Amino acid sequence: MTEENLISAGPSRPASHLNLHTLQPEITIIGAGIAGCALAASLARSGRRVLLLERDLSEPDRIVGELLQPGGVAALHKLGLGHVLEGIDATPVEGYCVISGGRQVGIPYPDMERMGKGEGWHVPSRSGRKEGRSFHHGRLISSLRKACFDAGPNLTVLEGTVRELVYCEHTNRVIGVSAAFKPVLPSTSSESAATSTAEGEAPASAPAAAEPIVRKIYSPITIVADGCFSKFRSLPNSRVPKPKTRSHFVGLVLKDADLPMKYHGNVFLTPNGPVLLYQIGDKAEETRMLVDVKGKLPSVGDGSLKQHLMDKYIPHLTPTLQSTMQTALDTQRLRTMPNSFLPPSMQGRASSPAGLIMVGDAWNMRHPLTGGGMTVAFNDAVLLLHYLSEERLGAGREGLEDWGKVSEGLREWFWERKKVSGVINVMSMALYDLFGGADEPDLEILREGCFRYFELGGDRVAGPVGLLSALTPKPLLLFYHFFSVAFYSIYILLTQGMPARPGQKMVRPEWFWTACVVLLPMIWTEFKI
């Protein structure tokens, strides 16, 4: 064995030694997360030779990316990956419940009878609804990676750190990556490596002082899917803007929590921002709590953040949840995650880097309050699979080297994905502005109107939840319901007044203007080139 050899192994197949010089992928994917794994497995099964590179193949531990909308479940099945939701103690999600003060309103997902029982739906449902799923993020990632290891000889998965992209010195096209890999001890055998991998341990490696193997790997297409902290956004001509952090989620896991509505995403509207709760362990009876904190995050180390949660959020939960949250605060380490907004930019233009495609959170992010990120990623993979297919571009590397044809497909993909991603992105940011603007009086009126709108039931619930779930993603429907809420808020104010402001019935033009300011800039940002 030479220093060029690495161990390529997975949880479901024996380890084998791999010579880096033999790798000739058609597509290299950076990052084995949600988007990267979905694309890698589906592209490999379609006939493409794919190399998937991941810095750390151990199970990740994150507090977001744990709720998949029904539209995302359907997309997983279209990719042939529906089985990844099995065996991870995933919990059915039947809809949402919004709680404001002492009131609550259920927002259930559409039932199968109404939308056509069994029509394009192959997921077991114990509620009779087109359900989503929620789970521990790391377990889903491990299940997706296992699907990649099982995808067959067209897909190679390696643990390595991509240091930089490789450019053609004549055309400036991206033609591959430069990656660092851990060397393998000469005494390491395939059998011992397989044993250690099966036991959940890393294969034996050289001493820590050993220099990593740095090699260039070439392919016609490189896909960047390295997540929300991507280091490839600042590439020349990438046109990807810097993400804007809107707030932070502070995460806890509650045991045996008594939720207002079980098997629903429960959203408490507090004066300081929303609190989201959903189950992530069906048999384990575990519930994720995400507390939205705006502005500068108080210090975790000196206890300021814990005290902030106790003072500003706990009093607005139900009594049983107050004690459960207090127990979690006393026994768990607080986890935080920035909530960022990153609008998509068109790829495949003359000014865009040739040979490079960006996907997932590396390219497009929205506020996670509505749980739409993974649904967007899986739907993007469904569409991109077509635009990179052998049927469209031809088999082998030659078809993928025709960047003119690839870029034409990327421009079409940019607009086609808007049917789902545009609706989810706009809705997530608009609802966050509505539910998170607790300190703004005009938004308070719109928020109350939104709550009352949901209480009407019927199409006032079915329409918005069809958008939220990505089952009926229609941009015009989003526009219609949002401004219906605005006009209904004015109607409520004129006829009944607002609970927080008894006696106030005077309408000001600023309130309708506020609705326009919340929605229209988001639509412009999302649908501009």
C-alpha cells in the first residue's frame, strides 16, 4: 500500500482500499449533509459517477433541520429515499398549533380524503392526513449517508477536507477540488478497518503528527453543499450575498412534555418572540424546544442566557411546560444556532463560475420557524436530478463538460424551483416578521388578525397550510392569503377592537403599509435575478 491509498467504507459494506489516482468522478459533491447526500445517492442511481466528500462522517449534533414538511416527505420518495425516515424514531407531524395568551388554534395538514386518498402518497399515516416527520437531525443524516454507502459502485464516499477549488488556468472554469485526507497506517488491513467501522470507530490512522495526504481530484462538475457556514460563498463572481442573521434559536430537549397539541409543531407567540416545540423522538418521548432570541445573544457562560429564558419566555408557556422547561434548563447545556436569511442568486449566467453549482444552505437560507429548509433541499434535488441527467446531457463526462448546456439547465432550474422554494422562503420570512415582531404595534395588529383568520377555519386554514406544507405551493395563493389577513385585521379592528388595546378602533394607513413592507420586499428579493 502507498500513501495514495485510503480506506473507503460504510456502515453497510466492508472496507476496501481506494487509490486516489483511480478516481474519475463525473460529479464531485462537497458536503454529506441534507442536500449533498440526497443529490449524491440519486445521481449515482441515475448512472452518474459521483464522489461525495465530507469533512467528518461521524453523526452530527445540531438543533435545527429536524422537521420535514409533507412536501419534503413526498420529495424524498421521488428521489427513492423514503426509507431513510425508517428506524430513526421519527415522529409523525400532523400540522401546527399556534398559541397566543390563553388561546390556541390548530392548523392541521390536509387529510387524504380531501386531497385525493393515496394520490401520489406512499407514506403510512395513522392520522389520515398527509403527514410530515420530525426527528433528531443527526439520525437522519446518518440514515442518508447509509443510503449513499448503499447506492452502489457509482458513488464513492470519502472523509476529507476540501481546501480549495481547482481552476483551469486557461478558461478559469472549476475543474475539481484539492482535498486533504488522513493517511492510513501500513499495517492497517481491510479486515481490521471493517471491524472498527462496524463498531462505530474510525479506521486506524497514522499518528497525529503525520501529514495529511493532499490531492487534486478532477471532475467536469463540482457541487458545493457544505451548509450554512459554507466557505465557498466568497468565490470570485459567485454572486452569493452574505447571509443576514435575523435572530438565534436556543435549543433544549424536553422529556415527556405535555404539548398543547401532540404530533403538531406548537408555536407560542410570546411578547419577546416565538417559541417552537415539536417531538423528535416518538418512542423516546423527546420534544425539541427552540426559543427565538432577537438581538445580541446573552452570554451562556455567565448564566445570562439561562436567566433571560427564565424571565422572558417561561412565564408565557403552559404551567406543565414551565416546569419541564425549567428542568431542562437546570440539567442541559444550552445550544444556539443563528437564524439567517440568504436569498438565492441565479447560477449559470455568463458571470457565474463555470463548472460550479451551489445548493442547500450554502446558497439559499430562510428562517427555520416554519421548518421548510429540508423540504426546499429535497425538492431542489428532484429538479436538479433532471437537469444533470444522462437523458438530457448525454452519458459520461463529455455531456457534463458542455457548460453551455449545463448552465442553460441551471437557469431553467432557478425559475422552476420557485414554485416550491419561493413560496416557502417568502412565507417563512413573512411569518417570522409577523410572529417575531412582538415589540412593533403595527405588527401586533396584523398578528392578531392572522390568529383570528386561522380561527375561521375552512379555506382560511387549508390554503395557508397547503403553502406551508409544500403540498400546494402557489405564489399567487400566498399573496392572496397574506393580504386577506391584512384586510381582515382592519375589519376586526373596526368592528371589535384589539384585545390588547380595548376601545381602539381607528384605522391608520400605516397598518396596511406595514403588511406591504413585510411581504413585498421578500417577494422582490426572492424572485429577482
